[in-house]
Amino acid sequence: MRSARMSRFFRTTVLYTLRRVLGCVVALAMGGPWHLAQASETPVDVTDHCVILLHGLARTRHSMSAVADALEEAGDRVANIGYASRRDRIEVLAEDAVSRGLSQCQKENSQYVHFVTHSMGGILLRYYLSHNEIPTLRHVVMMAPPNQGSEVVDTWKARPGVKSLNGPAGLQLGTDKDSIPSQLGPVDFSLGVIAGTATVNPILSRSLPDPDDGKVSLAATKVAGMRDFIAVPYSHTFLMGAEEVHQQILHFLREGRFLID
């Protein structure tokens, strides 16, 4: 049994290292920074905080289950919030989802709250924070957020059936001046962004600047004021299930920065 555990540990470590090296090579080829290291803060005590999870468009809370499991195994309290992402506009969804997450964490008597979001979940949080304060907010990790909007929405929003498929919120995620991302300013909270550089959707990728994750370009995930940023070789759809991503999330929530090779 011990030998099997050690074997899994070394296998995971080797795969993790290879992926990080690959990500660094991709970033160097792009001519841009792969990791923006920042000064560490006092590590967080996991016993006094709660982590709120917000999934993305046309997904459910189950899409964040792997992240929730990783956090809970590390001792975190987790509020994995589901919301009807295709039913309302972002303004309505943000108030509903974030408020329910905060309420659930309050029941845990947590001193601090963190957020981990995927895709549109990050825009919900940014919209909420543009109109409300969360005094207990500590750190935020956003996976593949369309912080500058997505050209996929620009290209496809007028196509038949797209509105029914993605709902009113999906149509608000373009790059034009009237989109929600375009109306949000720089972030003023501790934010780490994880962007994907692989795609399993070549059709949608044609609408995006390269590199992209099949739904959002790497460049569009960035936002002024973010504390740290990393790129990993995963697609938009499967980013949340990667063990490497879980390790980075845990590290940022503890230290306020991502792991440095």
C-alpha cells in the first residue's frame, strides 16, 4: 500500500513538472510573462475561512466538484453554489449566487471568505463587488475568466439558437463597449488568474486570438489589478478537473500567490 502511494506521488510529481515546463515554453514562445510573482502574505489558517465556488455559463455546481473535493481534503470549508446561469442577466445572477455563498459561509462562523470561480462565475463576482463590499474577502482565484469578454460571443450571438442555448447572461459576455466585462474596472482585491492554453473546440477557436482555451483567449483572461497569473495546458471545459490547477488554487488561497517553479 505504501509503495503504491509513493508510486502515485512520484508519477504525479513528474507529470506536474512536465506540464509546468511545457507551459513555460509556450509562454516564452508567446513573448509574454508566464508567471507574475508577487510578495507573499501571512499564510491563511484554514480553520477560520470559507471558500465559495461559482461555476460558469451553462454548467452546474457539479462542474466544480473536483475543486471542492481538493479543497475539502486540504481542510477547507466549502460553499459550492449552483445557480441557473441561463435564466437571467448577469446583474440578477450575481446578486443571487454571491449572496447565497456569503450566507452559507456565515453559518460556518468563518472569519474570512475566499472565492474560486470558473468562466462567467468570475464576472458574477466582479459585478457583485462593483456594487457591494465584502469586508471579510481575502483571496480570489479565477479559472478561465472572460475578464475582457470573448470574441466567441461577438461572432456567434446573432446565430439562430445561441440565445436559447446560453441565455441572456451569455449574450452579455462580448467584447463591445456595452458588454458587462467592458463596463467593469480594474480589480481592487487579491486576485490570481489561471488561464488555459489548449482547446478541444477548433470551431470556436477560429473566433479567438491564439492562444486560447476554446472559449476565451489567454489575453482576455487578464485584468488590471490582478496579483498573479499563470497559464496551464488545459482547455476551458476541463480546466477545473486538473490536479495541477487544484495545487495552484490551494497555494494561492494560502499564500496570496501561485507556486513558483
